[in-house]
Amino acid sequence: MSITVEDVKAALAQVIDPNTHKDFVSSKTVKNLKVDGNDISLDIELGYPAKSQIDLIRKSVLAALRVLPGVGNVSVGVSSKIISHTVQRGLKPMSNVKNIIAVASGKGGVGKSTTAVNLALALAAEGASVGMLDADIYGPSQPMMLGISGQPKTLDGKSMEPMENHGLQVSSIGFMIDPDEPMVWRGPMVTQALQQLLDQTNWRDLDYLIVDMPPGTGDIQLTLSQKVPVTGAVIVTTPQDIALLDARKGLKMFEKVGIPILGVVENMSTHICSNCGHAEEIFGAGGGAKMCADFGVEFLGALPLTMAIRQQTDSGTPTVVAEPDGPVAVIYKQIARTIAIKVAEKAKDMTSKFPSIVIKND
């Protein structure tokens, strides 16, 4: 008795993606399904980068299909395909950047830049093409965190090539100023600098551009929301009440300007003693999760306060690069994967499908 396509789909409907928690049929990730007698071939096309997950997913699909009665050869390919998703009303994605993710905080000192760079590195480790835009004009820290020095090159005198390290394409005002020179700029100059960094950097076919935002809810945040096509925002906070108070303001600001909140990351959740390993909630507990419950957004994860994270980032080799299989890097990678899945579940960008309408007076 021959195996039918319906038999295969029924089996695949019982296999759950461990990352999206959805089956492969309802999530429409099964492609090129062919049944030839009792031989089966198909592809699983994931909407998020998953280099570390491919073998696990392939084995789970193979296991489900090999128990079909009389099954012959089974061939399963697993790959990722990142596409552009919808942005704010009135804007369309950049031609060379599929998805822009803003990493923001209501106040400074909560580890936003450290979180941003490790999330970018985590996405790159999973096989995505990733860029980092250091939009913190007054306090650019990504050059130091990524161990990059020097100035960007220009090939045409009008645009600049991104600097690179650890597999990331990077642009920052920090490459163009003296590290000891304060940025004594008014709002319009700052917003113009942000726009130039974004538009005049020759990003090369990015799946994700992570934007390390300055803290607060001022000019740059408004410029970002009005002129930059953002797919979603991630809010970074610490558990203490004063940080949560400002984080809530940042979250509400993005909601007001039509940028979806992908979730909240709670940084410095527990302090880990470097001598004895004792964990203590010195900034309080449960604040980030409660904030997410209040606003109906996802709690992406909690990161510890450890000396290693600070030392690794200060040395230009952030945790995801320094200890890629360490417990903290695992948390960053899980958060990054969750963010990528939330982006993948958003509506596709369809602006390129519609022709531009030009009205001419003859």
C-alpha cells in the first residue's frame, strides 16, 4: 500500500518545532513535499535563523516519517529563509536591510548596549547576516565592545563601508570622533547624524540590523519612529523599580508611534558572586515579568549580573563570542531566537509587490 501526501502531512502535523512550539504543517514551513511510491522528500523552511537547531529539527522530522507503514527512503532538508516584514505605516523597508530591530531602554545604566551587541552576535552565530547601528550618538560604545578601531572607508566619496568584526557589519559615530571628545550637539544635528549613519552606510544584504538606541524618549527615538522602517523594538530593563518606571515609558512611546514591542529583557536579574557562585537578587525580583504582564508583551528572558560579562565586553569580545557555549551565551541565544521568531510571525512586507502609481498630465 502506497504512502500518500495526506499520510505524510498527518505525520508532520504531530511534529512540534521546539522553538516556535507549532507543528510544521500549520506553520506552513513544509516545502517541496514529494511522495514517489513509498519514498518521501521534503524541505523544512524556517523563518528564523537556526544553524544550531537544524540537526535537531531534521532528526525529529525523520523520526516521525520513518514509522509510516512501508516507508522507503526519506529525505529531509532544513534551511532558514529570512524575509522582510511590515514596518510603521507610511514607511517601507530598506532595499538592503530586511528587518530593523531597535534595542532601547528608558534610562541609562541598565546594560542596553551589552544586551544589543550580544543579541546581534547570537543572531549571526545562528547563520543570519547581521548589522549593528550604534545610534547612541552621545555615548557610542559599540566600537569598544566589538574591538573595532580606525575609520570607515569610502569608495565613492558619498557613502561609507561598514566596519567589521566577529561577523557583524557595524556603523557608529564613534568611528568618526575622538573618544575623549564630548558630543555637544543639539537635537537636529543628532537626528541628522543618525539618518546619515543609517542611509549612507553600505549595508550588504542584512537579514537584521540591530539598532543600539540611546536611553530615554527624546529626539532620536522620535526620528527613529517617524523616518526609520523599524520591524520591532526590544526593551531592556533591570528589576529595580526606578528602572522599570522608565522602561514602561519607553514601551509606551514605541506603542504610540506604531512600533511593535517584541518583548522585554531583564538585565542584571541576579548577582552571581565570582568567589562562591551565590546568586542574590540585589535589584529586586520579578519586575520585568510583572511589567510584561501589565502591558501584554512577552518576557524574553533574564540575564545575570556577573563580572565576566563586563570583562568580556570591555575587552572587545562579548560573551557570545568569548564563551559561545557558556550558560550566559545560551541565554542570549535563546532570547535572540525568540526575537527572530516573533519577527518571522509578523505580516510579510508586500510593498515591493505593488507597482508605484504615477499620474501624468498629458
